[in-house]
Amino acid sequence: MHLNAYAENALPKWFLQTFNALKLEQQYKIIQPCKPAFLEADFNGDHQNDVVVQIIDLKTKKRGLLIINGGQNNYFVFGGGKEFTGEGFSDTNWLDGWRVFKNKQAYEPILGADGGMSGSKKIILKHPAISIFSIEENDEISGELIYWKGNKYISIHQGE
């Protein structure tokens, strides 16, 4: 398995078992470019903790996030060579920080015809979400919010 000793000892055993059972080590290496090493919360509302780690795709060398839902043998990848923002992004090499987002609402930007922001739409969050962001001069400047909507994860832009 492509893990360092810290991740191997820190990650929940069920996560490692699922990662191995799905043979994900053949495609992805778990990396730790920022802390904490992984995020854990009930992201999909099934009363079981889910885990998200940062990965690098072994073929494309692009970074991303891999989420495994607790108690399930399924996974979701954002980045790692797969487009996830609707804006052509398939790499999270810009990511400087991340955290579990526990607010009950967020705002999705509405883009005008010129590509500039023309407003925002309130999103009600039923479960914790994953906030990933870039930092400039000690401030979060932009990023993505990944949250569970129905039967899949959705990504919306945040910030500039």
C-alpha cells in the first residue's frame, strides 16, 4: 500500500481495509501535503463516519481527494485527473488547507454572462461538508466546498 507510517497508523482500520479491497493502491497514493492527514465525519448522513484523504494519481501525477463512505464499498474522487469543478479543474495542486465544514448553510456563486459573479444562491447543508482552499498572505482566498446531495457529492466554488 502507498502509505507512510503515520497515515497507516492513524487512518481508521475500516478505511484501510476498504482501500485495499477496492485495490485503490493500484491507482492512487495517499499523500499528506497539509494537515490534518485526513478528515472524518458523517458527510452523507447515514450515521457512519466517512473518511477523505488526499491522493495523487499514479499515472497522471495529479492530486485530488478520495472519499470512502463508512460501511460501504464505494468511493468518490475529486481531482486526481478527474474534473470536479465544472471549470476544467482536475488537479488539487493549489490546495493549501482543508477542514470539515460544519455550517448549516453555504453560498454558491452565480456567474453572469461575462463570467463574473452576479450573485449567490443559498445552499442548505444537511450534513458536514469538506472545505478545501488556497491561502494567500494567511487568508483563505478561494476553494471548493464538497457536500453530499441525495446520492452523490457536489462541489461548489467558494471565494474569489
